[in-house]
Amino acid sequence: MGNEEIKDMAPIVGNHILSIEKTYLVMQLTQTVDFAHNDCSTFIFVRENLFPHIKLPLGGGNVLMALGLFVALEVLSKLNWVLMTGKLPLGPRENPMQDNPGTPKHCFWQFISQYNAKHPDNLLGITDSNQAEKIWDGFRNKLAHILLSKGFPITHDGHKVKNIFFTEDTQTWHCCVDCLTREITNIGDYLLYKIGSDENMRIHEAYQWLQKKINQ
């Protein structure tokens, strides 16, 4: 899509008419969140409405839902890092988060902590960097690399849990994918508003980084 096409589609976030680069970021971010939310919502609809009528040994989609949602969270977290610092995110095999700001798990905690500060009543249930690291390693990394999250159960019963991520023994974390599906649009909207309204965001650097990643 060329710049003129993007310019013609320039959205308004809050009261702010967006530049070409901001518009590109908003379009790509919105698409990423919509893909994750809409596909996961399909799993929820099928599970809740069609499963009672299907006599087949089918799964509920929990693993694929979690994987897709964490992909969206990774994009949001890394984009937020570039917007905040103007620096490129580091690779996933770098040193632990406390030593290397910019690693995926560090970007994740930085983004979630900022979201928590603006939305203290959210249901994520992540309150410190150690929790964020365990959740990132236990869900995102295990699901992405071996499609397993042994020791980190994934549940779909979103009406019987208090938080999206919760633990009963401080070691074993659970993820409610139905709850995260509902929350992911709020998380995406938070970053959209920052792009549209915060003049300190490093828009050009974020635009260059995301465009390069998409075109690789």
C-alpha cells in the first residue's frame, strides 16, 4: 500500500488526525489485534454453541488461542518499546530481562506495567517483573517452540476465574484464554491511543521497524 492510499485512510484517534506513519502503525496494529480477537472468538462461539451437538473428540482451541494471543501481545509489546525508546527490540536469546532491556520478555513487562498503571482495574493479574517473566517463558516461549505449556495450564472457563493469569502456588501459572480474548482489544486500544495522542512517541523509528519486519 502506497503513502497516498494510507493518507486517504488516515483515521482519527481521540481528536488527533494521524500522519501517514501513524496511520500505517494504527492500521497494522488494528489488523494484528483483530486477527487474534476474531479468530479466538470463533473458537469460543463454536465451543459454546456447537460442541453440544457434535459427537466428535474435538479440542476446544485453547492452545492455538493462547499462541495467537501471545503473538499479538508480542507485537504490541515490541512496538511499544520502539515507540518509547526509539531502539530496536533485542533478539529472544539475549540475557535475562533485568540485564538487557529490550528483550521480548522485558518489552512484555514494560508494556503490561504501563497498561496496569493506566487501567488498574484490568484483569491481567500480573503485578511484577518476576511474574511477567514466568508467564512469558511458560506460555509464549513453550507454545511458540514446542506447542506445549507443561506445568502452565490453559483454561477456557472464563466465568469462574478472577484474573486472566492466576496462580495457586506462585509457581504454576494458569491462563484463561477466553478472558484474554476479551481483554486484548482493550490492550490494543491503549497502544492506539498512545500513538495518536502522545507527542513523545518515536513514531518514525517504530514505523521503520514495523515496516521492515512485515516486509522481510
